[in-house]
Amino acid sequence: MEELFTDIEKLAQAEKRVAMATLVATRGTSPKREGAKMWVGEEGRIFGSVTIGGCVDARVIAESEQALSSSKSRLVEMRLGDEDAWEIGFSCAGDLDVLIEPVDVPNLIELYRTIRSAVDQGKRAVIATSLRDSSRKLLIVEGGDTSGSLGTPDLDRDAQIASLKLMKRRASGTISLGPDSTPVFFETHGPPPTLIVFGASHVAMPLVSLAHDLGLKTIVVDGRPRFATRERFPDVDQLLIGIPSEIAETLVYTSSTFVVLTAHDYKYDLPVLKVVLPARPAYVGLLGSKRRGKAIKEFLVEGGMDSELLDQLHVPTGLDIGADTASEIALSILAEAVAIKSGRSAAFLRETK
Amino acid sequence: MAALYSATLLDHFRHPRNYGILPEPDISNEQYNPLCGDRIRIELKLDRSTVSAARFKGDGCAISTAAASLLTELLIGQNVADLSRISDAQLISALESNIQPARLQCALLPLHALREGIKNYAPDPS
């Protein structure tokens, strides 16, 4: 997300009109996911990429120049042979569709600044684009605000429904809508994934470092200044010291927020869970045994918490990878959190279809 | 826990009294235990020199939470000049439990916050 905004701001400095190439569909394995973008400026500048290889990007650049000349959008379907596929990482002979649209940079900037504003407020936003006529776009902001149209009220309604699932998964992709199966590309944006750790424990230390390496924003909360230190958490974005449940009330929880309670102490776990579970972040993990987890859950239910809210709680937290050290436990927790957020089973890849 | 702690202590832990915050309190102080992490804030509202409302907020163990809850009940209606007379023994006695020496710091944390709050309190001269 940050990379995309950086590219667009660079474009604003240098170009007035660009061809925006968007990877809208992939079949087979792909080095980049749907939503990857490349911009080819009228003045010749190139930002971004839709693959990791040269030959596909070269063809996209050529198609972009033609789109700029003709002022017409085009959907380019690339069927890659085995040889080409191997060359660029599509070793399973993947196919990809790239939408190329000539756009005026000021309009592009306005659209993405609207999205960024929503994202900065902790909201998700989706641009739905008809692949039959890419001038038909609908911007959907979490909470219900929309602008633009895909052409008919029915399509707009179907797109809003479809966008909810994609927002939850924070995924982009093409979906066919309506009775005539209109292909619509959904480009999903959301707040950066954030890891909030309650308890500046020894497990929290590698957890934060690993999350940082994965590109997550990280926040550590504790009541003890001696534990929540920059020395113990050199990679952390925010260290918050105070009453943990009171701090928990001030934080924003989105479908991109992972919460892990590592204090292993009911004095933090109970009051923090009372705040965090109703906010429904992407993942809530609690360090502790099944027995401890059962006792914590029973206490919360006795205190009036809806047992349905407790279904979100992962206790013990993490995957069964035989984790022993603090670093291994951190790896197991983050692997589970990413799998939950992505809606995956966390099975061995060789055993998945 | 049931064998060690009295019904009174457990009741105040499970159902803390006067939990929350006060708008513009006259006395407010927060204290924490640097190692175990209990953190309790005591807030008082005064009507002239009498405590008209007391609240506590914090994440603490059963002992410190129950002690804070019981302390707020002791404070309401008292003259601010008399608050410093509340003794360690008085609060520990209110818990009706055999508090081990290692846990005394938990039981006395809210009282510590009260005493620091009183120390910093300067009555409005008007």
C-alpha cells in the first residue's frame, strides 16, 4: 500500500497522463498477486511492475504505449508457454490478464487520495472496475459510502456485497457479477497489518522482531516500564505503558489487526480480552495451555461475555510445529495468525490442492 | 484460589465496586508494581473537604483489585484530612484473607496511590 502511494506521488511530480496496467487475474502460480500495478507515463517513465520478469513487463509496456496513443483501455490476456513461464517464475505455465487504462494523473491522484484518507482512518476501500468498460468504476468505502457506478444499480449492489468478502480477506480479484456474468475487478485497500502485543514478555520480543520483518506495524503494551523498553524491542513502532485495558480501549482494531496476549497473567488477559474480543480483530491469540484458556473463557462468560465472541480466541495460540524456544513460539503464532487472516488451513502445501 | 482468599476478597475481585473514572477528579494518582505489573489509579471527587465520589481503574491481581474496590468504599463520606489515617492493617483486615508477606505489596498498592494522591493535593484556596 505504501509502495503504491509512493509510486503515485512520484507520478504526480513527473507525468500528466499515464497508462495504468493492473494485474486483474492469474491462473497457475504467479510471482505477483492480483492488484499489482505498473504505470507507463506519456513522457516514458515507468513505475511499478506486474510480474518479476522482463518479457511480460516488456509486453505490458508496449501495450501501454499503444493504449496511450489510442486513448483506449485494453485487457491483455497473456498465455505463457512453459519456456517463458520458467523464465519469469511462472514455472507452472501460468496465465495472466492485465488491464491497461490510459488515465489522467490528476484524476488518479484524486481517487487514491480518497482511498488513502479512508485507510488512514482505519477503513478498507475497494475500487470495482468493469472489465467490459473500464471507465465504469465504483468506489466502495467500508461503512457504506460509495461513489461512481458500474452501470446499473443491480451491478452496484452485487459489487457492494462481493466487496465485503474481499475486504475481510484483504484480497483483490476478478468476480463475474449479474445475469450476464459481467467480469468486475475488485482492487482492495486497507490499513497496514498491525500486530498488537499485550505483555512485554520474552516471547513478545522475537514476536515483534519477526512481525517487523514481515512488514507489520507493531505495538507493545505493558504496565511495566522496566519491561516495555526500546532496548528489548528495538524494532517496535510503538511502546505504550499504562493500564493495559485502558490503552486497549484507545487502539483501532481492523480486519488487518492481529492481537496476541503474551503476559501469561490473568490480571492483563481478562481485562484486555473484554475490550479486544468485541472489537473483532483479524486474530486474537492467548499464550497459555488449553486448561488455562478454559478457565479464562469461563470467567469471561460468568462476567457476561457472549460465548460467541470467545470463538475468536485462539488458546493455546500458534500452530503445532513443536515450538520450544521463544523464537519458535513467535514463528508458530505468526504463522497461525497469517493463515487465519488469509482464510487458509495452515496445512502442508504439498497436501493442498 | 478459593482456599486462600476469602469470599469478600473474591466478591470484590469478580464484582469490583466503584470501578471507572471520574470527570475532573480533585485527587488522582496511579501506582504500579514494577515487576508483577499491577497498575491501579485512585480518583476522588471532593465536596468541600468531604469525599463525595471515589473510583479506581487498573489491571491488577485478585488481591490488588479487591483491595482497591474495598478502599474506595472506605473513602466515600470521609473528610480529606482523615484519609491519611487509613492504615495498612485496616485495609488488609478488610480483605479478610491471610495475605502472605510476598503479596502485601499487591494489597497495599491502592493505598500507596491514595497516599501519593493526598500528598500532591493542593486545595483550591477559593
